[in-house]
Amino acid sequence: MSHGLIIDLLRNRINRSMNSLRYWIKLIEALNQERPAYGAIVEIHGTKVRVQWDAPKEADNKIDHDGLSLADGVTVVADDRSKLELDYDNRNRDERERYVGPNGDHILFVVCEWFETGEEFPVLQMISVRYATSHEANKYMNEDIEKPITQPKIDPDNPPLTGNEKWIPAGPHIKAKLAAFRERWLAKQNEG
């Protein structure tokens, strides 16, 4: 075996080890960030909301999306700068919504679901959180590029954009949704 081939093999092995080390460092950093806990009551646009997710989905999300927790998506939904996809084809999942917005220095893409349980607070069920692709980030920043760039691993709960989506500011939509939840809850309380 020639020295050049041995050096190339060693270089490839070192690169793979470094990528693995970077992954674990990112995961550890992500785990140390402050996030809402499962079942926590958080305030989103002036309304208290219970946040939840499935534990197996949380573990899968961290593995599939560079250590991102489903809790990271809560800040996107709560941020006034976030955008909501209008007319998302959610395959008969009536309450699923897709958001793109800031979380610290990153732009995240979030799929979540809203529902009522009869309690005072509506529930925000986090389904998927990932880093936005460069195409999605550019669309969020109102920059148009012609060809969508897809992520290498496709998550069926959080597919990449096609480029035909229409986006609206998320804040007014969420405020109206939460006001409707509150009105229905108050009406039920007045009935009983």
C-alpha cells in the first residue's frame, strides 16, 4: 500500500471522527439550553398555553435534526416575527400548522397542532422542529430564489417546501385562534 493511500484513509477516518464529535458537541449544547418542559404552561401572544409532545417523537427529533428539541419550536410559534404557511396541505390533519421563524441565531421550521381538552388552556402539540433549509430561510427573509434546496433526510411530519407556499405573519393568526379557544372555554364555564 502506498503512503498516499494510507494518508488518504487516515484523513477520511479523522474527518468522520471529527464530524461525529461535532454532532455530539451540538447535541450536548442543545440539551443544556433553557426550554419549556413537557406540559409546561407558557404564554404565547398574551394567552397561557399548555405545551406537549410525544416522548418517542422528541427523541427521534433530536436524532434526526441535529439535537433540536421539540421545545425549541415553542419560541418560533411565540415570536411575532414568525410566519405561518397559508393553505398548508396537511393530508386531512385539520389543525396542523407549519411555521418558520427565529430561534436565537437560527431560523427553524416547525410543525405543530392546536387543540382543546376542556381545560382552561389550549394545548400546543409540537410535532416536528428542524433547521430551515437555505431556501426556506430565504423565503422567510422575503428573498426569492428560483430552485428549492431540499434537506438530505426527509421527515414525513415536516417535509421540505416546494416553493409554491404562501406565508402570512403568524402573530395575528395565533392571537385570533387563542381568542377563539378562550371564548369557547368561557362559554362552557358559563353553561355549567
